[in-house]
Amino acid sequence: MDKKWIPNSEPLKYFSRHEKKLSEKIKNENIENETQDEKIDSNIKFHLNREIAFMEDKFGENKFKWMKENDDKYIMPKYFLERHYLRPETRTKMIDWMIEVFYITQSDSGALQLAVYLMDSFISKTKKTLYDNNIYIIGLTCVYLASKLLDDKPLKLIDIVEIIGKNQIKTEDIIEKEKEVAWIINYDFYVIGVYDYIMVLFYGLIVNHCKKIKKLKARNIINKYMDFCEILSKLVLYKDDLLSYKTSLLSIGVLYFGLDILCLKEKSITKNLRYYLYNWISEIIKKFDFLPNDINFIYNEILKIYKVYIYHPIEQNKKANLNKKGKKFLELTNIAKYYREKLL
């Protein structure tokens, strides 16, 4: 491996404060008697080894095998909303609100996936009949739970009630709902989300193809590619019937669609790099037994969601800006509001 090349520092944000302090202490001890040049080389080597060791633990081959073995466990039942009086549009609005909350609080992307999974899992497993007006307290509670489980600085209950919930729900109600959600889902607080799968796959690309990436001068392009796929992993959550498919299949669809967007948006991407990335996705597909029709179906479904929540609303707003001042502008969804510059 080329030791002078340092992978994207994105996974480093998961380091705890203790690990950061420990790394500084070890670094200071190791370079105490070295010259300035040796200090620089040692610093690069140290951080590279620590980062790869961390990525191996969080996104490595062992986790990929485990995720592949448990791929069926986190599939949602088809039409799980139909036995309730819950409209898909209501669920979509709740996820849109979750995206806004986690974006503003700068929470872990996995926290959004977990919050949606907890909410959907509760809706699919509870024996109670739910209505549209029940979704708010369920969603608020799942946001609180997901933040507690995954964020380095989790949201406080008082902030959930007063700032995020705007005092519409009492503290004791959220505590009771938290107990109910945990009981109904059998305390299953772990989920393999599309975001998790994508990060594991990109780990393999960054670490195992390090020299090739450097040769193609593709580091910045791949960082943008990762950003696109992370946004698309959130977009997939909008459609409840897509969650009845395997996470690995959804992830491959996201990788394909994200690469197509990348090739359209980035003029600097070369033919060699484009071929290399498409070939990389093909190699991933070989690890599974998905049919081409399955992948094409997921790709087209993601395209539909993209048109509804990203492309068409923005195009309509551009046209609306040309109309008279009295014209009401179409309100963008949060996914479009926050990420339209990257995806268009």
C-alpha cells in the first residue's frame, strides 16, 4: 500500500474523545527524539495505520461478511402501512422532518437510518391500530432513541421536547413511548442500512485499491461519489415499499445511480476512471446472486424518487421564479433543500 496516500478522513469523525487523546499521547512519545523530517513521516504513518485499523473494525471485510449473512433480517414486510390508518404521505413527511432534524444537529448519517428503521419496525410489529396523528410522537421518540445510540453528542430529552418538539408532547409521554417502542421491537436497536452497506463497500475501494486511485488521481472524485451515495441512501427511505427489498440490492442500485449522476455532473471524470468505477460495481454484484432485472428495477425506482423529490420540484421553482410576484412557490422537500446543489 502507498503509505504517503491517506484515505478520506471521513471515518475519523467516529473516533471518541478518548481515542483522540490517546493517539496524541502515543504520537508525542514516538516522535520525541526524531528529526523534523522523521516526525512528518512518522505522523503520516501513524495516522494512516490508525485510520485503516479503525476502518477495518467498523467497515472491514469481517463486517461485510456479517452484513451479507444477516441481509434478510432487516427487510420490512410489504405494505406494512396498510393495516393502519397511516397514509404513505404522512410517513414521508415524518422522514422529511427527520432529515431536517439530523441535518441541523449534524448527527451521524447512520442515526437517520436507525430512526427510520425503529419507526417502521414499530409500525409493522405493534398490534395497535395507528392513525396519522400518532406518527409525530413515534417519530420524535425514534429520533431521540437513534441519537442516544449513535451520536457522539446525543440529543438531550429537554431539547427534544422544547426545541425540536416545540412543547407539543410532554416529557413523560416520550419516556413511555420509548419503553413501548423498545418492547415492541424486542430491543433490536441495530440495523443494516443502505448507508452502512455503502460505507463498507467504499472501504474496500479506498483501502484495497489505494494505488490505483492515486494513479487515476481520483481521490476528490471518489469523495464526491461517496457524498452522492450518502444522500441517495437517505432518499431511498422516502418510499416504504422499497424497504421490503434486501439492503444489499438497494445499495447496489444506489451505487449505480450515484455513479450516473457523478458522470453527468463532473466533467473532469475521465473515461478510464468511469470504466474503473463501473467495473468495481460489477465486481460487487458478483458477490451476490441478483438478477439484472432486479437491479434495473431498483435503479428505476430510485430514478422515480429522484424525479419526484429532487429534480421536478427544483425545475418547477425555477419556472415559478419567472412568474408574477403573487405566485406561490412550490415548497421543496428537505432532501432537495439541503442537497440539491450536490445532486443537480
